[in-house]
Amino acid sequence: MGNPIVHIEVAGTNGPELETFYAKLFGWEIDHRGEGDMQYGFIKDGSAGPIGGGVRHEPNGKSEVVFYVEVDDLAAAVSRAEALGAKVRIAPIETGEVTFAMIIDPQGNPVGLIQK
């Protein structure tokens, strides 16, 4: 079996609007954190499943959906992705909770990589 998808983000230029939309559409509770350009809303849908999610405020970015895949060795996964034609959008960063990176696949889609 391959690496699991462990997190999904919905991003847009108006994070609070997206949080309200998805909360009303799916009945999700949003655990809002951050201020200004660093707003993030963790999705609390009541499931016990392995996939987490969030709504990311990107005031200077663009709307997108990103899925994050858990990997055993983040540096090796980023190197392998580059060898396969991907570009690095966010080099590995440690947040305290997880270490992650984001690549852009050969067709322009963002993909997150997480090492726990």
C-alpha cells in the first residue's frame, strides 16, 4: 500500500468567507486560528477518519485545493518529486506539529508532503 492522504486544504483570498461557506454547506465546525494574512481554520467534522482538513486564508495568493500525503522521509520525497519533473513551491518547514513541504506537479497542481 502507498502513502496515505492525511490532510486536505481549501485556500482562497477570503478565508473567513470560505470558512462560513463550508461550515454552512457541510455542517463543519471551524477551529479558527491566526490573524491577518496568517488565518487558518481547522475543519472539525466529527469523523474519526485519518484525514484532517483546513481552510487557508491566502489574501495575496489564489484559490486552490491541496491534498497532503504523509511520507517517511520528506527530503527524499521532495528530491524524488523534483527528479520526476515537479517544482518546489515551499521547501521543508517544521511547524512544531509537523514538518511539511509543497511541490507543484508537472501539470501545475499543488501537492503537500507531510512527515510526522
